[in-house]
Amino acid sequence: MSRLKELRKEKGYTQVKMQLLTGIDQSDYSKIENGKRYYTFEQCRKIALALETSMDYLAELTDEKKPYPRIVKK
């Protein structure tokens, strides 16, 4: 989960700010960040959106931080 912490710090966000952006309790977020707890698919999605990255980057499946283009809903 080092990427998670790295991205959060690059954005200048605190864990409390991440709680506000994602709805994930700060203590749970801290456990996720420190590898003591896994996140759900939905939590991963919310974190990726908040940190402007992809879920693949958070899961270390790619080294590309930039998120994929979003679908425009009509």
C-alpha cells in the first residue's frame, strides 16, 4: 500500500481529508494504507477517484498513475 500513501502525500491530503473525500473512516483508511486491512472494490474505486488515478495503479498492475479516460454519461 505504499503507492496509496505516496499518492495521498503528493496531493497534500491527510487521512482525515481522505475520509471526507471517500467516506471511509479514517481509522479504516489508516489500516488500508498500512496494509493491515484490504479495501473493497467500492472503496478502491472511491480512493482512485479521490486521488485521480486508476484502480490498476493502486493494485500495482500498472506503473501509469494517470487515470483512464472517463465515460461521459448522456
